[in-house]
Amino acid sequence: MHKLVYYEVFDNINDAIEREKQIKSKNRQRKIDLVSNKNLAWKDLSNKLRDCHASLAMTRKNEIATLAMTSTIELCRFMYNGH
């Protein structure tokens, strides 16, 4: 089972890529802390992200949001699976 437990939204794809690199470079405990600080119960945030994505699409940012969402979901899967 996979859950989306953390995400960030960016207006600029380069900012999203840079942030992803920063997060990936952190050790496991720092990633856990990052998630826990925003989502203490580690609830599934996929519905919230879909709502956010829909809102961004309405303002012509869906391409950036989709790329950021894809990267974030992959990162969260990586973290959830114990890597």
C-alpha cells in the first residue's frame, strides 16, 4: 500500500527540481522529521493534492503541478517503502 504523506507545490519547475534534490540528499531521519512536522499522523494527502492540482490547472499551471506531483509522489513512495 502506498500513501502520499508529503508534498510541496511550486510555481516554477526549476524550484521544484531543486527542492526535490535537497530532500533526496537528506538522511532517512530528516525525511521522517520533514513529513512528521507537516503531517504528524502520516495521513494520506492524495485527495488534498488532487484539489490543489485542480486549482492550479484552472490558473494554467497544470503542467508544472503535474511534474512536481509526479516527483513528490515518487519521493514519498521511496520514503514509505523504507529506503
